[in-house]
Amino acid sequence: MGKANWLRSLASGIPIGISFVSSVCYIAKVNGVSMQPILNPDSATCDYVLLNRWAVRDFHIQRGDIVSLVSPRNPDACLIKRIIGLEGDVIKPKSQSQSYVEVPRGFCWIEGENHSQSMDSNFFGPIPLGLITAKATHIVWPLNRACRLMFPNN
């Protein structure tokens, strides 16, 4: 393959790759302890997860799904949390400031597994579904932890 053909292949492959990542799926590193013990069970290693954008394109999420989302407090930050409640659900927040919260239409309630170390709906309330960017479907790294993320309701 000549240099010109190689460059043409590369030039046509880049937009395809960008389109795939922006609309189908990508792999991301999970930072922090908020999802322990499901993700990053020890502080020595970080999990890498497959984030499926296609799975949330029509906001078809279920209680128990682990999702990535744009932080409602900092649009430059990405969070990974579990869906606890959907619109119409009545939630008892972990914080004692409110007794119960009804999740409004178009919103959901998210929480980290490690409640004492998680910035989640207990701090900022229900979040708009539009902030959800992908569903975590698999741990892909480290290899000894590689598995499908499955939950009783999925």
C-alpha cells in the first residue's frame, strides 16, 4: 500500500471512528471510590468500563443500571452512578434534610454504591435524563475483573 493510499484510508477512517465513539460506545476509566465495591473495589487499581451510548439514546434506562452522566454541578465532569429511581418513584434520600422526594417527569434519581463517598442525587436531587450519556455494560480492564455488569432487574 502506497503512502497516498495509507493517508486516504486514515483520513476516511478517522470520521468513522469519531462517529462510532460519539454514537455507539467507548471505554472509560472509572476514577474514585463512589462506586465501591462494584467498581474499583480496591484503591490499588482502576476499572475500565465499556460505556454504551446506543443503550440510552431513547432514555430506556432501568432501576439498577449503572450510567455515566454529565455532572449537574460541573458540566466538565463526568460521573458514573446507579439508577435508583425513575419518574414517579418516591425516594427516601440518604441525607436527613428531606423525608421523601418524588422523582419528576423527565428525571431520575442516581446514587453511588459507597454512600459516604458519593456526590449524587442525595446532594443535588433528581437529575434530568438528558444528562445521561451512556450505560456501563462491562468491566473490560483489568482482565481478572472483566465481566458483564448485570443486575437482578436487567
